[in-house]
Amino acid sequence: MKGALLILCFLFSVQLSQAQMPILYYDFENNSNRSTFENLVEQSINSGNSTVSKVGTSAIAGATGAGLFYTAGVANGEAISASTWSTATSDPGTSASTYFQFTVNTSGFSGLSVQFDCYPTAFLLLTAPKNIGILYSTDGTNFFTTSTQSTGTLNAWNHLNFDLSSFTAINNNSSVIIRLYGYNAATVITSEPMSIDNLQVSALSTVSNAGTKTMLNESSIYTSITSGATGSIFSRQYFTVTGTSTTVNMSQEIFTGSGTSGGNLTVQDTAVLNITSPVTIDSAIVANSTPLSTLNITTYATVNLSGADLLCKGSSTVANTGTFNCGTSTVTNTGAFTVSAGGTLGIGSTVGISSSGATGNIQTTTRSFNTGANYTYNGSSNQITGSGLPSSINNLIVNNSSGNVSLTNNLTVNGQTNLTAGSLMIGTTTLTLNGVVSRTLGNFDGTENSSLILGGGSAQDVGFDSNDSLSILNINKSTGSTAILNSALNIFTGITFNSSNLGSLDLNNEHVTLKSTSTFTAYLGSIYGSLNNATNVTIERFIPARRAWRLLTAPITNSNSIYNAWQNGGVYTAGIGTLITMPNPVSGSGMDAGINSNYSMMTFNSSTQGLIDVTNTMTSNISPSTSGSADNVGYFIFIRGDRNPATIGNPDFVTLPCVNTTLSSWGKLQTGNQTFSAVATAGKFTLIGNPYASPIDF
């Protein structure tokens, strides 16, 4: 091509930057042989796009392309070229009869533009068109003008951009015909050729109901533009993913600000953006050092990182109702990442989110996690919440399909807590839930050092993993609201109620054990609201290793038998239960055989003011009555240790084993007023056992 020797002076003056996102691209060369011309579509998002043709007095031909026009270009490649252009010095508009023409399907997109590289040739007095314009039609018959531009420096490659965003008729249209017409050519017999390369149609935004759109392969476009270079990608300045029923799959893009215009990627209006390979949000800095490049996720929109990292040198904001799902990817670099109130952050990292440093999903220099935001832990292996999770948040969702989520610090959830899959491990922290609690396949998981506070006025479904525990279960619910337990649970310190709120705890007939250890015995605190369905409760009492008579009771009603309670069903398990002996026990009585005529368990008869031997533990319930009021009785019992038979003997003649043991009784908790009958005669006694699983301050 004439003028080829002048190309070199432009090699380092052009940056690979495109303002918008391409939806249709032509490179006019064969990918296997860059010197072979073709006028076919190279890449497109939609189907229904046409080849590029020439209408007028000359046919199209291949010509030297613009590959070396770009800094990284490795070959010239091919371009589309034609001669015999209009010599009219004024714009012919819709009367243009010589033009390149193609059809583009813009369905799902708006804010369109057309970009291409243009080489107007000049030789002596002959020149290619000095001006070029664009016409469009949506019906193939009626064409409309847009604008015109200079074709640029003669005998050189020039990059032209036509902004058609104001022509809304071509938005979201399955068939738009575009004409590129040249005029103001100088000719004797024929004008010099004008070549076009790297023709693309780009868009500023998606529209509603666009369906699923997969953006073009940027690496392949780069290779085409540079006629063979690899390893780089373009920088975009702005694009908006918007509209209901719209999903965009994006990879490899870089969004870079230019001058005073930022590189903005915005997702809004319930649209979904899936990022499947690295995307960079770069920064443009103006005089006040404000980063202009942004990722904005707004108004019910969703961005999903799918194994791709996001580089953010500007600001990334997850606004109210926006959702940003990190997966296992990271957001890094020197920018600021903000989750605003009402926004949702999906966290897939095993180490959650951190307040600083290069750990977790968010690793930007500045990061802000709002207390009014929502946080979803949706990894596929064990996770921790991380130091970046605020101590108070709006909604918490645990949706870990193959692992659990462990709290790093104390946490208050003021909105919904949804355990979709995986367990929320409370560990040694305090978890406060003030909103709706719901579970699908997930549970809570606690230890003897875990504390759970159930507050607010919403329904709460609380379920734990098998054989799980809490130190404290505190009820701070509003009047008229109820928390429901839907699993067994061990309590190591106590079940307490807040005196300022009168809500309810429903144990739902689940098995609850008030544990007793050498350091503490769990208790039921004062009930300021109500406790319901506490019918399946085990009360434990730790007894230190010392052979002694003791006064004990079981503060329950509707209980099990003495045999199944304190004798552990007759089974010897180290550290559990005790022996209750009598001389020559009758078969079926449940009594253990002693070595003398003594009985090791007695009750008190108020009428006779004497002790009565217990002779049958199988037929006697540990709380003999079922009225629901003062059904427990006091026992005088000699405890040698656990049920080891070797504990029976005379310690004056032989050394006997003596170990700690724990006694357990089962039944319904006694709550509320308890009325006992006492001997009215002065100087006589009544043995009254504590009716509550609670300490009494006498």
C-alpha cells in the first residue's frame, strides 16, 4: 500500500484503549494466515450479523492492515479497501451512493458506537475521501444520518470513533444496517483507495430482558488488532450491566480512567454480572487525587467472581440491594472496596474477610464493611468469618455446601440469620440474634464455652448439631415472640431471661441437659417471659470423690425412676451414677446389695418425723408426683462414688476406691410457684427439696 513507509512514525503514539464494550468485531484477516483477506465477522455477541460489503463503482479488496499501527503489533495483517469514492465536497447524507455496508444485531444493548482504523491514501493529486460519515437504517429502506468526521492524516492510520448513543432507534434491535460513506475525494479517473481495519460496534450498556450475554474474547481481539501479538488486553472506560432478566458473562476486561473520565463498571437493576477470568478496575486520578475508576453494584444487581480475581485501583461499591459474590477470588490493589448498608457480600475464602492485610476475599488498601450490610458465607470448605466482619451486621447467611463457618469474634445479627447449608460454629464467642432465624440444611454448633443470645421480636428456629453445647442461652425476646429449639442441647452454665423483655423460649420437647461439672452446675434463671415444653430435660449433679451422706433432690416432675436416674439404669459406667444398697435386695427391686443391714437411701416422713428406707428404685419415680407443683422430694443418700462394685465394703478394714461421679435425673422442669405441705406443729420438721433447677438465695 502507498504510504506504508510513513506508518512507523505512529507506532508509539496509540494506546490500546476502547471506551465501551465491543459487541461486534471485524479484523479482515484470516487467523491462520494474517496476510489472507476476508470480510467475515471475527467475533460477535449476537448472531445475525453480516459480512462487510462495498456498494458503489468499485469492489472491495484486501490491503495492508493496521497491525503495526499499534505499539505491540507484530505484522501488518489485512484491511478492507476500496476506491472510487464521492468527490462531493459537502456531505451527501442519505444520498450517498458509495459506501461500506454491514448489518449488526444490537439485541440486549444500548448506547452504541462504531470504531475503526482508517487509512486514506494520497498520491500526487489523487486522494482518498477526506471525510467519512455514517448512516443507519432499521428497516433496510429508510436511512438516517448521524455525523461525519475527517478521515485523518493522509497516508497514515487514524483511529476514528462515532458516538451513536443519542440514536436510540438502533438500541436493542435485531437488524441495524450501517453504512460508512466517504466523500471529498480528489480524482482524475478514480480516487485513491480508503482502507478500514479493526471495525467494531460497541455498547455502553445492556437493557432489560437481554437474557444471557457473553462478552467478546478480549485476548483474541488484541491478537487480531496487533496481527499476532499475545499477552495483553484492552482498557475500557465504562460499561453498565443493567436491566431485569439480564446476565452478562465477562472476562479479561480492564477498566481504566482517562483524563478526567473514570473507568466505571456499573451493575444495576437486578442484572447479573459473572466475572470468569481476571478483570481490572484501574484508576484515573485528577488533581484532588480522587480515584474516578469505579465498580458500582446497585439496585438488586449481582456480580459473581468465578475463579477470577479483580484488580481495583479505584473505588468498588456494593450499594443498597446490590450483591457481590467473591467465590474464592480476591479483590486486590490500591483501591477502596465498600459494602454499603443493604448491600450483600458473598464470601468464599477459607479465611473470610480481614480488616487489613493480604488475606481473605477483599485485599484492597482501603476496605469498609458496613454494619447495615448483609454477609453470605458460601465457600465449599471450612471457613472462618475473619477479622473484617463487623461486630454487628444486618443479615447473615451460611451456605457452605461442604464445610462449616466459624465465628472469629463476637457477632450480633440484627436482621435475618439463614443457615442454608453448613454449620455456624460459635466457638468461644457470643452470638446475638435479633431477627428471624431460619434453617434449611444448616445448624448452629456450640461448645461449653459458647454463648447465644436470642433477641428481637421475630420467630427464631434454633437447631444444633448432634450432642452440641452452650455455656449460656440467654432469652431477650420481645413480648409475644418466641424462639423455638429444634434439637438436643447441653447447657453448661445456664438458661437465662432478660428482665426487660417478656418473650418466650419453647424447648419443643427437645432433650436439654443442664450439665454439672467440678467447676459449675448449670441452672435455669428467673423466667421473666415464659418457658414452654420443657418436658425432656436432664438435670445433672456432680458429686466430688468423698464417701458421705448427702441431701439431694431432682427438681423435675413427670420424671423417670430412681433406678434409671441416679443408678444409670443399673449399668456401670465410670463416673456416672451411684450404688443404692440394701440388705438382701429382692429381684426386680432395682436395689444394689450391701454388706450389712443398712439402707443407703431414705426419705423423710413428716408425720412420724423419721427416715424411711427406700426399698425399690424401679417402681419409684425420683419425683413421685405428677401434679406439676412441688412434685420433687428430698432424699438422704449415702454416696460412695460411681457404680463400681468395689466401692462397697468397710473402709475400716480395706482401702476402697472413691471417685467423682455425676447423677442424672430426667423429666419436666418445674417452674413457677411451687406449693409444699409443711408440718404445722411447732418443733417438727419438713424436708423440702429445691423445686427448681436453680440456686436459691435463702
